[in-house]
Amino acid sequence: MQDEVRERARSYFGGVNPSHDWHHVQRVARLAETLAEQYDPDERVLFAAVWLHDVGRAKEDDGEIEDHAEWGAKEAADILADLDADPETIEAVQHCIRAHRYSNDVEPQSREAEILSDADNLDALGAVGIARCFSYGGELGQRLHDPDLPPEADETAAGQTQLNHIDKKILDLPERMYTDAGRELAAERAAYVTEFVERFEREVAGDA
């Protein structure tokens, strides 16, 4: 069933912003594989959720829906039912998808949901995370930085510039990890992001 789920999911990613494209899903899958080696998840549930977790992302980015995780969970149920998945598997996958989103209030209640959340957040850290951040900001027409608006003076939740977004959101991700393996990887990737920000600020100041 996994191959069929993956192919169904892939059809939702035409023309999606590079920060949330099919390559993002594939990276999340590889990270989920790495994390799963340390635990004993139900891989049918985990990888169905991995492939399907962002099927609603394009609709949210286009303003057609408000919550890609909620819409995606409902769409996943239809896809999985069409593939004859049992109700328990469908419900478990839906929970993973609902719980993966950074900005909602759904806490993971299963190991599979924890792994998906950690894998998705890990892809927002490190070198890839930096690239995704600036790619998405460029799509939205946001500024790289504003020397007159440091993070501590930026009162928005997500940051008005991409550098502020890194400070307010990206570097907060290690605290949101649910697994020990995820925390270990997140710490390493966050250290790289911190070094990047420090270098960025030195270059802006003409010191490097």
C-alpha cells in the first residue's frame, strides 16, 4: 500500500512553493527513517502520514483553505479508504497529520505522530532549513532583514523579515522535539543555523 499512497500523494505537489514541494516530503521521509531506527513505530501508519502530511499545502498557500493539516487529514482518509486501509489505520494517520503542524494546538499522542512532527521540524533546521526559509520569504516578497528592526523589536509572532523568522520560529524548533533522537539532530542543526545568523549579522555590519 505504501507505494500507492506515495504516488497518490505526489499528485498534489504540482507547482508548489519549493519550500514545501515533493522534495521536502522526500526529505521528511528520510528523516523519519532515521528516527524510526531508534524506536518501534507502526511503519504503515508513519509513512502513510509522511507521504500525505502536506497534500493540502498548495491549497493553503493559494488561500483556498485555512489549515492544510486539517484539510490534509480529511483528504488522507478518503485516499486511504479508497486503498482499503482499515479504520484504525486511517484514524492513526489522520492524527499524525493533524499533529504535525507547528502552529496548531494538537499534541502528538502516538510515537508515529511524534516522529512525523520531529522529522518535519528537522527539515526546517540546518542548511536545508535556511534555504527553505529564504525561498519561502522570497515567494511572499518578504525582506531578508532590516537593520532597523532587530528580532527583539519585532512584535510579530513569525517575524517581519526572514532573519527575524529564524530567530522567532526556526531556532525555537529544538524545544519542540518529542524524541531523544530528534533532539540530538535538532541541536546539531540549530548550532549551524546560529553560526549562519552570526555570520549574516557580521557581513551586514561590514565586519566579515
